[in-house]
Amino acid sequence: MGHWTVNQAGKSIVLIGMMGAGKSSVGRCLQRRTQFALLDTDEIVASKFGLSIPEIFSKYGEQVFREAETQALREMAPDKQTIIVTGGGIVLCEDNLDFLKRLGVVVWLDSKEETLFERVARSGNRPLLQRGNPREVFAQILQARLPLYAKVANIRVDTSVLTDEEIAVAILSKLGKLGRNWRPGSPIPATAR
Ligand code: S3P
């Protein structure tokens, strides 16, 4: 995406959305296409603890994970355009909404609830779904988060029927329409939404 690179110096692409939305794999596609750097809050937290995300949850609990996640986001200050992949719960901390917006264009990868759940159930490594009835827990978590994703996102992409590569192309095409004067935190023109 030459236009984006040339016109939008210093602005990152921030991927948000529920578990199973495809943030990590779309992030890798975007990275390949743009040659931007890639940062992932889950990876930063996991490497800080030297543990996997499920291990952090079981050893220290969700609260400790959330604090580390917020700190990872707060400390992000990329000096070049970066693809930033976030954990699905990043929006739970109110302060994070501002941190996300400050970093660049916030892109919400959304999908049908059933599709999201199927993807997550297949992978089996989401500690939040290890209690009660996972399907019901998932529905509750999603309902609580939808307004938060909607509030912070500049752009929403429905990923239900698209491949990761198609999603990356859709995102870059929307970003190409932003224009050179757009700044993080500003409204997105209707043509780019
Ligand atoms: C979480 C999502 C996970 C990870 C952790 C908590 C959540 O990341 O941060 O298991 O609360 O939705 P993904 O969104 O990449 O699955």
C-alpha cells in the first residue's frame, strides 16, 4: 500500500476485536503486504512473564494479566508505522480506549457470533472459556464488549465470509481513502468507513 506508507507517516494500524476474529493472522498478512513492524500485546505479555497466556491466567489470574496488557499498550510508542495486534479484552479498561486511538487507525475485525465461537472452540487455548458453559460464557463476553469495540473503532470490517488476505486488502483499501490530512483520533470520512 504505497499511498498509506507515503501519506500516513507515523500512523499505525491497530487491530481490535473478539477472540476468534482473526487479528493475529490478519496482522501477519498486513505485515507482509506493508512491510510495517508488528507488535502483539499478547506476545509482549507472554514474553514478559515467560509463560503462555493460559499459564499466566492460571498462575496469576485475569487481573494480573489485564494490568500487564494495559501496561504493554501504554508503553507502545512505535517510531515507525506498525501493525498492532491486541487481545480481545483490551477494551475492558477504559483508559485503553484512548491509548488505542492515539496509536493510529483502530480497525475492528467483527464476525458472526457463531463463526467467532467455532474458531475459538477449535483452538482451545482461551482461558476465559475454561469455565461454565463455554458457548454461554462466550455470548455474554461478546455482548458486553460489542459497544466497547464499536465505541473505539474507526473502521469495522466484517470478516465472516472473507479470507485473511481479503480482509487485509479490505483494510488497506479503506486506509487508502483516508487522505493525507487524517490524524489519529480524528473522525473517519464516510467514504473510508
Ligand atoms: C482474551 C483474548 C486473548 C487473550 C486472553 C484474553 C479476551 O487474545 O488476550 O486469552 O479477554 O478476549 P485473542 O483475542 O487474540 O484471542
